[in-house]
Amino acid sequence: MDINFSDDFQVSGKFSIQKTSTEYNGKLTKEEGEHLLIKEKEKLRELQEKLYADGSQSLLVVLQAMDAAGKDSLIEHVFGGVNPQGCSVTSFKAPSSKEYSHDFLWRHYLALPQKGMIGIFNRSHYESVLVCKVHPEYNLSEKTWDSIKDFDNKFWENRYESIRNFEKHLSQNGTTIVKIFLNVSKKEQKKRLLDRINEQEKNWKFSVGDLPERALFDQYMEAYEEAINETSKDYAPWYVLPADDKWFARVAAIQIIIDTLEKMDLKYPQLSEKDRQGLQEAKKQLEAE
């Protein structure tokens, strides 16, 4: 089955979150999708090995979503088959006092993947224009500003510009960026939060603090829409995936990541004549044992 979702879900032009479906309405069935995911995981493993061997580029995958949208399970199901030596996952929580003593991008620089690696940001530098926009008082922890009044339109424009410059710099220096927003509906989020309460093995996933944030769902959607419109560029595109069906979000995500890796024109290192001769000598020694 030859399917590619990169063009279907990449943001180009003006993005409206209200006009974007959270449900998958295509012809692919869940059974077909789960079979396709298994097949594509093998392809991803091969491409990751090639990325590692090439050693001249890296891939950064940014995952953003509301609570219970499926970020953790997507990472598990999509990247579960890759070599852990060539892949890292960083989950960003609220900044520490040390992190607040630096600029808002500092801790994200520290977590970037080195050449040959895939780096996954579970939440990311975008929290500074999402959570911090819904809760502008959080910005005061940086001790650079004196009042919430400082967080005017110009402040947010500067933040978006900093993010664009950050991502452009990375893209110009060997890091390809894929940004994925798992677009889950408020109705589906409610169902998943109730599942965390009703199913004992999921109780640990539920936090009472999730409910005040859920009450701000619409404000978060506005923040996501603006952030995506301000920062979806050719060098760092956003992909908005319908996430009410977890199986589909996983299939679409792995397809997008594979497509991105294939476009990176990765190559296995070419051995010199001296190295090839060394291989033949080693082969003779081993066969002679």
C-alpha cells in the first residue's frame, strides 16, 4: 500500500484550527493502518541506521499536543524499533531555577541531537508561546520583566522571531526539523481523561492539575493556531495530524518522518581502496581460523 501523508497535513498558507478536523475520514482502515505501521517501522529503522552511518546530519522531531493527545504512546509505537544508540527523547517539564536563569531557548540547545542522531522533543521550546501565553505570569520567573503588562504583542512577536531564527540556524547547520501537532478534540480528551480515572492501570497518568488546564482548552487552541501560523516555514514545517484516532496519528507521523529522512539524501560512507584491501585481509584471516 503506497500512502504518503506529508502533503496532506503540512501547514502551508493560513492555518485555521477550527476548520481542521481532529478525526481521520480517509479510506485506510484501522487494521490496514496497524499493518502498515509494522512495515514502516522496519523502513524507519533502516533509515535511522543510514543517518547514523552518514554522520553529517541530524533529525529533530518536535511533538506538541494537549494533555492525553497521545504523545508518549506515539513515541513508543513509532520509534520503538529504532536503535536507542541513535535516538534520544527529551521531555520538557516546567523550567528549573537554573533554566530560568538563562534565555528560554538555552535548555533546548543542550538537548539537540548530534550529527547522525534522531532527537525527539516531547513538548519543546514552543511551551514558551503556548503555556506561557495562556499563563503569561509564568514569564515573570525569568526575572527579566517586571509586570504582566510587559507581555504585549511586541513581546510575543519577538518570541516567534527568536524561534524562527533558532530553527533556521539549525536547518542551515545540518539539522532537519519536523514539527508535529497532535490535534485532539475536547470531547476525545474528556474520554481519555475519564479512562485514566476509571481504569486502575492508567490512574498514574491522571493529574488533578489536568482539569484547570482543560478549562482553558479554547485559549490553548488560539495559542496553537497563532504559533503554527507564525513558525511553519519550509525549513521547519508544522504537520497537524488528526489525533482522535491514535492508530492513525501514529501511521501519519511515521510516514512524515520517513519521507523527511528520504529527502535528506543520506549515504553510507564510501571506503577507500586501502580500507577495502583491509577488509579483504580481515576476511581471509577470519576464514582461515
